Amino acid sequence: MHDTKKLPKWAQQMLADKNDQIDRLEREKERMEKAHDVLIGREWFTIPNPINGDGPEYRSLFVLTTNHAQPVCSIGKGDILLVGRKKNKQ
């Protein structure tokens, strides 16, 4: 490739910024592909954050069984819980 060290500092900074932007977009693309892989062939829905106004920063969500409550995750202000269900073949 070309030696970017011979470019003016402003051009080097612009290239560095663009390379950072490309890296961020590639990571975002990978996250989207992983989410797609999880949700393909599933019905899904979201549960918005149950915390309104003042309150704890996070709340734990539990699954109840006949013997005890099992914590499964926590949800905080601004979070959305995504639930995917296996599609029933009819």
C-alpha cells in the first residue's frame, strides 16, 4: 500500500478516523448477523424496560419454578429484553 506517513497530519488523522469508523461498522454488522442467526426461524417480541421514573438502576428478572425463583437476567433503564420463541410447525 501507500505510505500514509508522508501525508499531511490532517490527512493522516482523517484516514485514521475513517478506519475507526470502518472498524465500528464492521463490529455492528457482526452483531446484526449474530442477532439474525439467533432469530431466524423464530417468532420474537420485545419487553420494554419496566423501570419508570426514580427507582433502582437495575432489576433482576426471575423464572419461577415449583421450588424456587431462578434469576435469569437483569434489566436497567433504557434496556429492552428481546424474547425469541421457536416457531410451532403446523
